[in-house]
Amino acid sequence: MILKELKLLKFRRYSDRYFQFNQNINFISGINGSGKTSVLEAIHYLSLTKSFRTNINSEAINDGQKYFQIFGNFLNKQSLGLLINLNYSRTDGKRVIVNGIPETRVSDHIGKIPIVILSPDSVHVTDGTQSERRSFIDKILSQAFQEYFVNLLEFRRRLSARNQTLIDYFKKGKNHYDAFFESQDELLVQYALKIHTYRMGFQREFNLIFQDYFRQFSHISKTVEFRIIPNIEADDEEKYEGFCLRRLKENFRRDLISGRTSTGPQYDEIKIILGEHDIKPFGSQGEHKITQIALIFAEGKYLEKIKDEPVIYLLDDLFAYLDARHCQKIVDFIGKHNQVFITATDVKETLQYGFEKLKDAMVIDIGEGKIK
């Protein structure tokens, strides 16, 4: 997938701005606060219908305005155009229009424009909470498989309903696991099983790609592994459903007191093992950074394999904390594949890592509004 043109209306600091890009490397240059990251954020909206910087859409509206609009003109590998318009207003919410036809649901759009992003928040993949690590998997699988995304949304809806029922039962003094709970749990477990199945399949395929990129980008002489430890461990689907239902029933009293369901894929643990230990407490800053980059490129390769469509890379502050050797390896890779957007405060400093060899690289100076 290639983004040819981008238009922003009342989005962040841009009241009305138009960009053209090339199909290879695009530097978004400018001082801090000039709006570099906002360009990446807009592309992220066009792909995943949300920001990577905030969960509150209204924060992306230009000061004093009531709405924002983002237009993107994409071209897939069959040279077919995809004109995407994402609108958000304070009164009407969000709407996505593709080639002039509104999406029935915003969620239907997920996966049409495969992207990956490296941003300062990417540290959470290696140094964050279990919830943040699970979100990394969910984002990839939701782009790769519409069925996964639909099942994930339905599981979360039913889980929220179960938690609310726990709270209601506790308030009413009802402390028995009854037929109503059992019937609801049987449905919940069906969605939990599908999430579990996708995640375990993902682990097997993703690990091979991740380990390969880690070897390419790193001079660290340690093995690496992306490991999922499921909350419910079972050899097959039938056992998973039985184990999960039994745990839900056994933990009912405890869940009743806490008002929260303690069993299911929402508590799967994710570990990134570097050498013999989880990288979170033991990895150095450099090890974290290079592992994050290997994860991001593995994400892109995985999506490209599943979607059979080139992935767009959004790289925000790529060169922070990396030495020249690591940077050169990444440059050698991304200079040959895919469309890439890279933010940089000082392009001249960045070019020392090898981008001067890439004749097709485009530099867009946000501050001056010029293209070099």
C-alpha cells in the first residue's frame, strides 16, 4: 500500500494542509511542536480509525473548531486507488468513507490499510504492563484478521456485561452461581477460545520472523523469544472450553467480591525473553530499543504475509538512543522495501546514517512548508 496524497482540515495545528509523498522514504522534518508527529497520527487514523497519541478524538480537533477531516489517496499493489475520508465531529462522532461509500461501521475499516508504527510509546511493548503487551498482539491480529477483531469486540462486550452482573449480584446479596451465569459463561468461553486459538497460532509464526529481524538489526549475542503464557492452558479446543468454564465457576465467589472476572484471555501473560530473562526488568536501554525495532519490523512482515499487501511504516523519532551501527542496518532494510514515513528534527544529522545514498528520499520541511 502506498499513500500518495494527504489532506488535513482542522486537524491538530493544521487548519488546511495538503501533502504529496513518494513511494519510498519520506522525511517529515521540523522543530519540536511543529506538527511532525501529527502527520503520522493522521495516517494512523486513516488506517486504524484512531490516534496513537490519545483515546479522546476531540483532542485532535484544531483549537476552537467543531470537527476535523482527514483525506488520504492510497494505491494498492494492483494499482487500484483507495480514497479514504475520515471525519470526526463533536456532535456526530466518527465516520469513514471509502471511495465515496460510507462504511456501515467504523470497525469494518480495520485492516484495509495495513500499517505499523514505532513511536515513543512503543517502549510499552518491552517495558510496559501486561495489558499494553496484549494490546500489541490485538492490534496486529485485528489488522490481519477481521474475524479476530469482531470476536475481540464481542468478547469485551460480554466480559463487560458479566462484570456488571457480578456487581449487581453482589449488591443484591445473590452469591450463588446460577443457571443464568452458566449460560452466559458458555457464550463468553466460545469467544475466549477463538481469541486463544488466534493468539497461539500467532505466537508460532511471529516468533520466527521476530528472531530473524533481531539477528539482522542487533549485534547482541543473545537469543530472543516472544512468549505467550495463556491464562487457560489446554492441549485442544475442547479442553480449553471445559477448563475455562470450570475456572469461571470456581472463581465466582472471588469475582463477586472484586466485581471483575479473573479468568480468560484478558489475563494472558506476554513475555519477551532476551537470553534467559524477561527483558522488562533486566534489559538495558539499548537492548530495549533494538528489541522494540525488531518487534515493529516483524509486525510489518507478519502483516504483509497475511494481507498480501505492502505495509506502510510510520517511524516517529527512529534514531533516538541508537548508535550508528544499528541505524545503518535499519537504513539498509527500509531503503529497499515499503513506503516509510520518518520524523526528524535535524535531517542533516539523520542523513549521516546512510539516507544520502537513497536518491528517492523526500524531505518535507513542516516548519517552512517546503519540500526538498
